[in-house]
Amino acid sequence: MKISEKVTIIISTLEKQYPNAKCSLEYNKPYELLFATVLSAQCTDKRVNIVTKELFEKFPTLESIADATPEEIGECIKSCGLYKSKAKNIVAAAKMLIEDFNGELPDSIEKLTTLPGVGRKTANLIMGDIFHKPAVVTDTHCIRICNRLGLTKNSEPYKVECDLRKILPHDKSSDFCHRLVLFGREYCSARNPKCEECPIKLNNEGKIKCIITHK
């Protein structure tokens, strides 16, 4: 089977399984998604949503975040883990957005990654969800599942991103990554994946091979 055929089958199956897939982080303003994603490093989205509710109520504007001290931000985000460095980056990024980008999120990965604490994963999420441009978010779900399905042999996030950009339709890449998160949580977990219930396996009569051989 050609890789293009495999990708088409996988995308179609995930679209049917998760038709309304979207980012589980809650936000009202574009910069809120940026900061929520920064907070999500080594933290669950559920916990981040609890934390950002308090954070954005206490600091309701980008200016108020930029004017805050890292210690003040840190008090709101302590339960996220690594909160001191995250708080420092959030304040610095808010100031940079105001001073260098007129208070708006830049619309390129190159510019987004100049912001403190913002890597390619966060930048890709912003590109896809805010600007609706081609994006590949290589989180742990994406890397694990795409390796199992033979879409990449790499484990380093940037290399996986490059591999997927070559084979995913540009207009479907962002939603594909959101669906992988849901698929990873429900079926293709890191430990004890539910291979016998896998919709990709069941819906395609074994055409899609997976490296897992659990019985």
C-alpha cells in the first residue's frame, strides 16, 4: 500500500470516529490559547483549564499580564508544575507581544518561536487553531501513534513534523493532530492500548498495519 493511500484511510477513519475534534484547552482570546499551551507542558489539559480560569479572571488583559510579576502569575499557576519558569516566560512573552507585535499574535512559526517559552509544538497549534493554516502538532500522542502506524520512524518532534508535512494534506493536518489526541486517549495509549477495539484496524480489514502485536 502506498503511503498516500494509508494516510487517506487513516484520516477518513479518524474523521468518522471524531467528527468534531478540536483543542481541549479553553480560551476566549488568541493569546490565552498561547499561554494555555505553554502551561500544558508536563501538565494535563484538564488541570490547565482549571488554572487558566483563575489566571485570566485575575489578569483579564494582555497588558495586565505584562505588568504582573512572575511571582504574581506563579501564584495562579502553581499546580501546573514548573510554574516558576512558566510564569517568567508568560510575563516576558506578554511584554514582547505588546512591544514587538502590537499586542497581536504573529502569524508565522518563525516569529512565534521567538516568544519566550514558545516552541514549535505551541507555534503549530497557534498556526492551526488561530490562523487556520497548515500545522502539525507533534505532541506525545502524535509521535507515538504515527510511529506505530508507520507514518514516521523518528521520535524527535521536529523530524516527525517534517515527515508528516510531506504526507498529510495541508488542509487536514491540524485537525488530524487533534484527532490523534482523542484516539490516543481512547484507544492507542502508551500502555495497554486497546488494539482489539482499534477503529483503524477494524474499519479497514487489516489493511493498515501497526507495529504493536498485542493479542
